[in-house]
Amino acid sequence: MTGDDKVDPEWLVDIIREDDYSVLVVTPAMLSNYFEVCPEASLSDFTLLIFDEYHHAKQDHCYNKLVMKCLQFRHNAPPNAKIPQVCMVWYNAYIDT
């Protein structure tokens, strides 16, 4: 499934809130939908975000919106907030953290 599929994004809210998963693989659009649908959603719901194929991100791409959300969260988070590590994978598996 992708963020373009006509799937109720509430299922992702349920999966993330269950806390039974160590690894969850979703598209950037699905993650964006999660933040739009779930008002109490927070980046602190995650410990690590890996943005693969980031070199495809263009102006209004979901990746750019998510990265801006991460930067704003990190800048405005209280001192004791759980802040996820963010990694962006570029061409040839180059990893930038």
C-alpha cells in the first residue's frame, strides 16, 4: 500500500499506538497521512526515521514536509522529549544523519 491508496489512514494510527512493532516500513505519504489524521501524533512515537530514496524529494514532496516537521520538532521540543534520530539515504546508499 502507498499513501495514494484509498485506505483509511486510521489503521496506521492503531498499528503505531499498539507499540508491538520494532520496525515499521511505510511510504512518506503514509507517514504524512498519519500526522494529518491523528492530532495527538508526535515524532516522539518513533525512535528512528529512515528516509530512503531522498534524492527524489522535490519542493512539496512528502519527504520535505516530514523533514521540516522533524526540524521544527527538534527545535521546539522540551528538554526531556524523546527525539527520533533521522537518517536520509541518498544515491548509492550514502547515509546522512
